[in-house]
Amino acid sequence: MEIFLFRDYFAGGDRMKINYKMILAYDGSRYYGWEHQPNTDLTIQGKVESVLQKMTGEETIEVIGAGRTDAGVHAKGMVCNAVMDTPMKPDEIRDYMNRYFPDDICVREVRVASDRFHSRYNALGKTYCYTCYVGDLKPVFNRRYVYVCERMPDIERMKRAAQDLIGTHDYASFCANPKMKKSTVRKVDRIDISRNGDYLNFTFHGTGFLQHMVRILTGTLLEIGWGDRDPGSIPDLIDAKKRALAGFTAPAKGLCLMKVDYHLD
């Protein structure tokens, strides 16, 4: 169990500073992603910090997220942490936050963490799910969370191609940032493609993902499923390291961060 309390000394005497780990769910439809953005307060990080500052009375609180979901991307299991001084118990913190959050953000869990716990640096892996709608009728009530495919892709073709995407590779061809200075090598150890009624799910698990990487992987696999690309073209595409050669970037609304892995989970 992640429990470690540490003290921060103030002029008025000893006060307890505790590192809290939080698991969030949110509908990213109206937000500009997780991270702070200039000229807008519509970010998930900004909303979380605002509520915690109100709760503690502190002028600034830094909330560290496990990743940076893009504008319009959703989450069921985003992990973040913040160091705070509050007399509230974890469940009380959770209830307070949910009381003041807008209806499209929810704290699922709050727990005390080690003072060394860092939601981004300690993350071992992430699971994302991209959902497409392949039914005949409009998905009226789920339209904000799915990409509507005009054609039904061939699932077996996509599964064959996905096998070549699994492993440790340089995924520069699937990165939206052409000025990426850090390594674009990542490990993807699982890609599952399955149909559940009118919904087609692409589930990706890996140690980390580049900007728009899951959405570009999905777009590329869909083009293969539609017959616009050959299933055997993936190795050459990886070797090319050119974004322009990969498939389209699937819309943000179909993507959801499902889970972040840590040693003690």
C-alpha cells in the first residue's frame, strides 16, 4: 500500500504535507486536453488545480498527470498526483472535488501515496481504447465518443497488420510532432481489435505513446481494413520514419485512456 507521510515546516509550526494519488474520469469533448494552455482555462489540469486550491486555500497547487491527453480525448482512468496540506481524509477529498467539479469530470478514487510517487515518471504502461461505430443507424446518444465509419473495415486484414506494429520500434511515422527532439522509440505490446455489435474497438497497450500516435495507428489500420493499404506494408512504413506516409489521424472523440499501470496496482 502506498503510504508515506512527510512534513513541511512553516513559520506557524509543523504541518503535514501529503502526496495524494487520484484517478479521474472525464468527458474531454469541450476541453483543450489535459495540460494547461495559454488563453483558456478549459483544460482538465486547470480544473483540477482550481478545485484543489479552493479546497486547501493554497495559492498554487501543481497537479501532475500521467500523460497529456489531447483536446477532445476522454479518460476513464487518468492518474494524477498532488502534494497538499489538508485535514480531510481521502474519501472526503474525493467527495469535495466531485461536488465542485463540472458534470463532465469525476474523481473515482483518492489515496495517500509515497512522497516519491510521480504519476508520470512511475507509470509503467498505458491502455487506450479507440471506438468506431459501424452500425447502420446514427449513434445519437454516443456520437461524442465514437468515430462513425462509413464503410465496414475487414477486421482480419487489420489484425494481420497489427502484428507488425507490436514490439519495440521507432514510431516516427506515427507521430504528429515533426519537431520531436526526444526519442520516438516506444514499446507497444498489445493491439486487440474486436467487434461488439455496432461498435469496433481498438485496444492498445504500451509503455508510452507519442503525440496522436494511437489515433494515427488507428487511422492506418482502418485504411488497411478498407483495402486502401496492403496489410504487409507496415514494416516499410515503420522503417520510413515519415509521418506523411502513414494513415489519417482518427478523430479525437473516439479515443479514451482506460488505465495507467504502476508497480503497486
